[in-house]
Amino acid sequence: MNGETKGFYGNCIIVAVQPQEIPAETKKKLLAACRMLYFQSGECFNHLVAVCSTARCCKKAINIMQLQYLGENAHAEFT
């Protein structure tokens, strides 16, 4: 995409802090949204974790997770 900065890649790790409170149907929707944003997604111990490779994708993903699914239970780190 033209908007991406070449070479600006890292890992955006988004964690659902209380995944036991996320209904199964919501998890399915969340993982589908992650795939649409070019994520690699999976379970990591008790946390639902999504990893993205660009800062722009990270920003979109955290918006989806906070606004539509997880509220304040989600946070993101871009490294």
C-alpha cells in the first residue's frame, strides 16, 4: 500500500487482559477481524494475543478491539 512506510516494521502485540469474560462468539469475530487486518492470531496462555507487522495495522486493530469487542480490557504495544 502506498500509505505504508517502507522498512517501518515491528510487532504490535495486543492483549485481552480478561479473556475469560469474552464470549466465544465475540472471540470468533475478533479473530476474523484480525485476519482481515493481516494478523497472525492465537492463544497465549490465558491471554488472547494478536500480532501485527505494521504500526498502521496496529492502530486499526486496537481501535477494533477496544471499540467493538474488549473495551478497556485491551492494550497494545508496538516494538
